[in-house]
Amino acid sequence: MRWTSALAIYVLFWAFSVFLVLPFGVKTTREVGGEHVPGQAESAPHEFRSGRTAWRVTVVATVLFVLFQLNYHYGWISPQSVDLFDRGNMITR
């Protein structure tokens, strides 16, 4: 695999990991015991730490990407191993 392809796949893993990581470790203003700001959603985080979130996302994305690369190299899971409808043995006309 070319390095540019690997970089593009890593960026996709990073973008996916954002949605995976965001819900964890978030406390609302009500949970912290703070004062609610008018116009603020009840589910809005009390304090958003972008640096901490970016670090967590990078760690998760890197772990997932390394697993992807290892699978690409060693072929642990292939399209044939997840063929639920046995399409590999179908006769084409």
C-alpha cells in the first residue's frame, strides 16, 4: 500500500474516531452543579477540552489503524470470511 493511501485511510479512521470518542467523559452543567446559561441545551457539555479530546481521538484512531494495517498485511479477515450468503460459490451466467 502506498503511503498516500495509508495516510488517507488514517484520516478516515481519525474522523470516525471523533464520533466514537466524543460521548465519553462529558459532564453537563447539571451534573457538575453549575448554573445553566439561557439558550444552552440541557445536554451541552459544561466544559469542552479540545486538546484532551484530540489526544484521545488520535490514540483510538492509531490503534484502529494499526489493527487495519496488520490485517491488510497478514489477511486475518478477508471478504470471503465474512461472506454471509455464500456468494463465492454462485455460478455466474
